[in-house]
Amino acid sequence: MSESNELDPEDRKIVTLARSARARNGVPEGAAVRDETGRTYVAGSVSLASLELSALRAAVAMAVASGAQSLEAAAVVSLAEGVAAEDLAAVADLGGAGTPVLLASPDGVVRVTVSAG
């Protein structure tokens, strides 16, 4: 784990998109992932009687459903202190071990970057 608030523009973009999804949808988490072509997929957490998905797993599912072959990076905006193991596993399934996952607070400040897998 490492802390960093100096992000390249592409990583700042996915943090901003994740933050927007969280705020716009009024959900506990927002997430965004960037695929190998630079496309982004954004989602909020899903809580239905028959389906529970974290925002990050929902974003990964959207990427897969859209034909993404791999991930370059992911971002989660949440009050959580860490990224759930299941979320990291989903990112690693598509992006491979070592894909960076940025965890930011609701104000958009990245608290930590972890590697998937």
C-alpha cells in the first residue's frame, strides 16, 4: 500500500467519475475502471433484494459485458477503510495481479493505492 494524492490525469479522471457516481446515485460507494483501450466504466453499489454488488464489482462487470479484455486501473470512492478482498479479486480476474486500485474518500482525496490480486 502507498499513499498518493499526485495522480496522473487518467487516474484523476476515474476517481472523479467514481466520486460522481456515488454522489449522483446516493449510494455508499462509487467506482470506475479503465480498460486496455482507455475506455472507462462507472458504477455505484447495487443493493436489491436479490442482488448485492459493490460498486467496484459492478464496474468490472460492466467492463466485461462491454468486451474489455483487461484493466489498466480502478478507483473506488467510499468511507471504507480498505478495499474488500472480493473486489480486488474481481479486478485481478480481468486486469491481472498488480492492477492498481485507488481508494479515495468522498471528497476525492486518494487515501491509498493497493494492487489487485
